[in-house]
Amino acid sequence: MCRRRILKSFGIVLAMSFLAFSVAGAETTLKVAISAADAGQLDPHLTSKTPDVALLQWMFNGLVRFKPGSMDPRTIEPDLAEKWTTSPDGKVWTFQIRKGVMFHGDHGELTAEDVVFSIQRAMNPKTSAFTSEFAEVKSVEAIDPATVKITLAEPVPFFLGRLSNYHAGMIVSKMAAEKLGDKFMTNPIGTGPFMFEEYKSKQYVSLTANNRYFRGAPKIDKIIYRYIPSTSSRELAFRSGEIDLFYGDRDQRWVERMRTNKDTVVDVFGPGEHRSLHFNMTIKPFDDIRVRRAVAYAINRDEIVQFLGKDVAEPAWSVVPNGYLGHTLEGIPKYDYNPEKAKALLKEAGYPDGFTTKVLITNIESLLKPMQIIQEQLRRVGIKIELEVLEHATWHAQIRKNLSPMVLYGAARFPVADSYLTEFYHSRSIVGEPKAVTNFSHTQAADKEIDGARIEANPQKQLELWKEAQQKIMTECAAIPVFELLQVWGRRANLDYGNTLTGSLNLGPVVDEKSHLK
């Protein structure tokens, strides 16, 4: 009897020990879902699409970074660079690289050569979509293994922001990029808290914790980043416990409904993606300013914002987003809703009965829904829009081939007027040009002012040039600002980001070494 009791007690202790070991050794997996059918390009120098950049921020670092959870330029702090100095004329920047930072896998330690390679790669139109970010870089050189010197042809407004953990500022492994070539976009190698593990086409990307991360090993062991284009399907997966964090629906009713659910948190944060309707001025009838202005007067911003909701949207009146340094409404033509004026302009332009045109639009709901509202608003003044709805990646490719006379486009960029004006309204960025980005309208009206502001050392004069640029673009009516749409993500209450989320330039929550599931 005694022996049986001893054996039974021993069995209980053994079982409890095994259970404790299992719990302690359990892998913590964060399950995420994004609004996309598939990955685009998992290369920080090539993609600006939300589904890609929201993921890439967890794998890469810049020389400097925005404080996690913030998009305020005043919060920029050291990242891969420990410190830096600037010459009095603002043309020479010298960075001391943090020692002991390891690239993922067996790609070695970060050195100045990797930084030089990354910046030169971001400057090359064959390997970067953000060449304009470094247009003023005269040279970049490794002084020694831990020192990088960047020389500019002229001072650049907030140049430090271009070296941050955002788009062209991300540092890649020279060894990996040279070895993999085009395959790098499906095998990204960075220095961030999470490492690329696997990509399954149209299914998911998996990441694992970088236990050698220089800020400390992450508390989350693995991330599964699933591609689920349907909002209802993502919500269903969340409710059934399949995912912990997901890209939500930027719609007031959705936000309010989800917030009534127990143990659910809805994060609404900046930056607002600035939605403008761009007119391709090389395509008739949009080569006629009267037609462009007629469309502008036919758009009812208040109706669109009311539909989307006060918590997630706000009207836009200038081509530079609200809150950006340099944004102004002073002297800006304001095309208030006036359908009678729109009809009169159409009649004057030779279209008394309106006209019909085909417009390409993505199947992503945050752009499709507003475009459908605009379609109805234009119908009221006689303009019939035939929408051709395309898969998101296909749409991106088609609108860069001048195949749509109007393009409703949304973006969030570094919060300084120059970043938006250069990318969307400078002639260097006209789609089809070697360094093309997203100048869908083909405008050249404000080149002089945009270029002048980039090199203006006097902050007040710089602001004046940015104001003149906005005035010229709006007077030409190359594009019509419509609204700004904030970022909306849903998560379980037990997911703690480890930071206070007010903004993220990479359009998704920052998940790093401090993030954890409680």
C-alpha cells in the first residue's frame, strides 16, 4: 500500500513537472491578418503598399527611428546609428554605427558598408521606388567600419527623417541583397526584432523572433501574417480565435460595433491617408481645366466624410495633408460643393449633357467605397463613371501606365510638405518617367517652388515656397483633395504593443521586442 502511494505521488509530481515545462516552453505566436490577396514586394526600397510596409517594419531598422507608436518628427531617436553630427551648412552628415548589431541568419554583423550599400541601392531607380528621397545626395562613403559620411549637394529639409525606419531609410544586408538579387523581395534580410521564415503565396508570411536583436530578444516567438482580402472574413477569423490582430474596416459603424465586443480593442491612429482625385491632364476631356473644375465642384466632401464617419475620416482641402509641416489653406482655391456651377462649367466646355468615361479602381474597400460615392455624385451633374474594379496589385500597375483618366489615390508620407509635393506633383515623378513615382496628373506647375523649398535654408521662406506650390497646383486643379482616412486595426485586449500607439508611418502597429500577449 505504502509503495503504491509513493508511486502515485511520484506520478503526480512527474505529471505536474511535465505540465509546468510544457507551459513554460510553449511558443507564443501572434496571428495577424491584413487586407490583401497576397504579398506585393517584401523589399522596403521597392514597396509603398500598406500590406507590405506594415510587415516590413518588424524586420528592418533605419539609422534613426521614430519613437515606437509615434510619427512626430520631434521624437526621432538613434536606431542603427548611435550618434551623428552635421556640418554648419547642413550638407555633411556623419553617423557612428552601433557595434554588435547582427543581420538575420548567417549574414554577419552590420557595418558601414551595409549602410552605404543600402543608401546607394535606395538611390538607384532599378532597385528603388524612392529615388527622389535621396536626389540631393552627392556621395555616401564608409570612413571606417563604424562610420558613414553622407555629403549633400544642397541642404535637405528634415534629411534625418529620410534615414529613419521608413521606406528608403531601411538598412538591408549587402551580402543578402547581392546574393539574392531579385529574389530578395521574397527573402528579406534585415536587423529587426523579427526574421523572415517562410512565404506561402496568397496565404501567409511567417516570421520568427530574432533572439540576437540588439535591443533584446522579443517576447513573441513567432508571427503568422495572413492575407485575407475580405473585411468580413478577417473579422470572422478574429471572432473564432484564429487571429489576434487585424487590419480593420475604416468605417464608423464598423468601429463602433467592434468596440462593443468584449476583450476587443480598436486602434484608430495616424497618419491619415490623404485621398486625392488626380486628373490625367493628357487625356481628354481632362486636358480642359473647366472639366477638371466641374468635377471638383461636383464632389461633396461632407457627404463622403459622413458616410465614412467622424472618428475615421476628415475633409481635405489642400494637396498637402493636414498636420504636415508646410500645410496651409491660405490663398488656396477652395472648390466647395456647388453642383450648379459644375453643370455650368461642363456646358461651357462643350458637354451640356455631360460625358462618359471609364475609371480604374482597386478592390480595396477603403478606396472602392469612396470612389463609388464620387461616382454617384458625378452622375448627378451628368458625368457617368464606368468603374473597372481590379485586384490591388494589378490596379497599381495599370494606373502607372496612364490607363485611367482619374485616379483616386491614398497615401501617408513623412509629415513634411516636401515629401508629398515631390512625390505627387513634381515633373520628375510623372508616371512613365525613369524616376516616376505617383504624379498621375502630369503637372509641372510648381516645380520651381518645390525645388526652391528643398534648398531654402530660411524656414519662413521655405514655408512661403510650399504655400505657393500648393496654390499653383490647386489653381491648375491637377488634383482635388477629398478626405483623409485614419488607420484602423483591431486586436485582442491581451495584446500589449509595449508602446502607446498614436501614429505609425508604416501604417500598422509597431510590434517589437517589448510587445507581448498577456
